[in-house]
Amino acid sequence: MDTHLFLTIILLIIEIMAFAWLINDLNQSKKKQNKIIELEKQILNLENSILEQEKNIISEIKEIKDKLK
């Protein structure tokens, strides 16, 4: 009976360690995911800025074209 109790306790310890490792891994994945999301937001902001600049350039070209007519 002592062997059975000892093995049960060891199994419980292993399960607790595995659960703690899983929680830690999920937290690390969440941090990485948040960082990726932040980088994607920065890229979108940069793309929007580029689009605005392109609109301004097109507008200026149209103005110059109209002046030359």
C-alpha cells in the first residue's frame, strides 16, 4: 500500500509540474502574440502614412498639370 501511495503522490507532482509548464508556455505565447499584434499595428500606421503621402503627391501633380494647361 505504501508503494501505491508513493506512486500516486509522484504522479500528482508530475501532473502539477506539467500544468505549471503549460500555464507558463501559454503566458509566453500570449506575450509573443501581443508583440506581433503591436508590430502589425505599426505596419498599418506606416502604410496609412504612405497612402496619405501618395494622395498628396497625386494632388500636387494634378495642380501642376492644371497650371501648365
